[in-house]
Amino acid sequence: MLYLVGTPIGNMGDISSRAVEVLGQVEFIACEDTRVTGILLKNLGIEGKKLISYHEHNKASKGQELISMLKEGCDIAQVSDAGMPAISDPGEDLVALCIEQGVEFTVIPGPVAAITALVMSGLSTRYYHFEGFLPNTGSDRKKRLDKLTEYDETIVLYEAPHRVKKLVSELNALGFGESRVSFCRELTKRYEEVIRLTVDEAQSYFEENEPRGEFVVCLEPMKRKEEVIDEAELEARIRALRDEGMPVKQISSILAEQTGRSKKDMYRLVLSLLK
Ligand code: SAM
């Protein structure tokens, strides 16, 4: 059986008793960095485990090895250096292999930096998009950044401290200046801090305060400029959408979005025009 075990993102008190129990029971622990996991186990007073290195660069070969061990009946826990395995960390491929090859696995949930930050941010938690790390450079980064402008949900990013300033200027250049943003750093640790401002304000903030520590960035979706549409144009758009066979509710919601009017008002207007 494979157990994907969540571990703390900074505060040792956040390890669950089930995680301790499983780590104590299994014979093998697959981990990103044997030194990091060695320290965790020492802190928990767990001894005599066989640690297997499983990380981004050996996951293809090691994954299959772990699957073979699981098929022979071994109990293995997989952990990352911090937080949940498979969330911007190795684990996803192992889960896919287990499903493909009919190997039983389960998850022992623990803290996730993204979710902790989302709650701390004060931004909408109803809908959110988890972006994780953007590609570091080049056209892949540009593509993902451009995509961010399309989301209507809170966007959650992981970012290394030395790239925070670059990210802020890129977001400003894309037109996120008026969006609220939260920089959640050192979550659950002694110097935990949440900096809440707009992307525009963040530019000068980080000129004066060098980013340090681990960051999760929660970003409000881009504030769209509402179109000013005169009544004749509005009526033409409503009729055009109706001619495409679109239902009244959908027409109302599209035009409410385009004009910034409330959905309720727009619904009434569409109904009165089309009756
Ligand atoms: N698997 C982890 C999880 O469940 O959150 C994420 C691992 S990812 C390799 C590491 C990134 O998560 C860091 O660069 C940072 O963006 C974020 N992170 C992890 N711990 C954090 C913390 N205590 N405070 C703020 N951000 C953190």
C-alpha cells in the first residue's frame, strides 16, 4: 500500500497524528531530500526507516521501482520536503502509475501552502485558480502570464523570493495594477506575514522592502474596464445573440458582464425587448 503523506509547511505542530502513525508503521519512506525527511523523522522520534530518494529528476526510473516494491506487498509512504505531495512537488506521477497498474494508494492529508495563503489573503475563496510556479523564463512564462489575464477567479501562485519583484512588474505590465494582491510569506512560521495591497502599490513596496522567505501570491482577477454601450447598440447585441438561439438568461449574463450592469436589470431589459 502507498500512503501519500502531508507534512508541515513550516510549523512542526501541524503534523497530524495519522501522519505520525503511518510514518511510524511503514518500512520505506520515499522522499525528495533524505536529509530533510531525516530531520522530520528525528523530530518525531521515528527511527529505523529506509529512506528512498524520489524527486523530480529520478521520478521516471524510481517510480517504476516503487511500484514493483508495492506490488510485492511493501508499505511505502511518500512525502515531499514540505506540504502535500503532488502539489508543485513529486507525487502526481506515482499516483498515475498506481492507477495504471492497479496498485492501492491513499492520501493522509496535511497543510498546503496555497490553501493556507488563500484563506489568509482575504480574497474570494469561492472560485480560485491554482497556478503554482510559473515557468522561470521565455515564451512558456509569457504564455502562462498572458493566460492569467483571462481568469475570473482568485489566482494562487508560488514564487521564489528573488523573482517576486519581476513578477510584480510583469503583472503591472499586463494590466493587473488595480487588482488586490496578497503576499503570504513564511506561513505557519515565526515570521509569518501577509502583505495586502494592490499590484500597483506592490511595485514601490518591494523597491523598499527586499522580498525574503517563501511566498504564496494570491491575486484578484484583472479588473476589466466596462464598455460604454449606447441603448441602440445594446438592443442590437441582444437581438443578435437571440438570433443565434441563445437563451435569455445567458444573453443577460453576457451583456451584464460587458456593461457592468447587474444581471437582474439586464434580464429585465432583455425580456422587455424580446417579448
Ligand atoms: N507541496 C507544497 C504544498 O503543499 O504547498 C508546495 C511545495 S513547492 C516546491 C514550495 C513553494 O510553496 C514555495 O516556493 C512557496 O511558494 C510555497 N510555500 C511552501 N511553504 C510555504 C510557507 N511556509 N510560506 C509561504 N509559502 C510557502
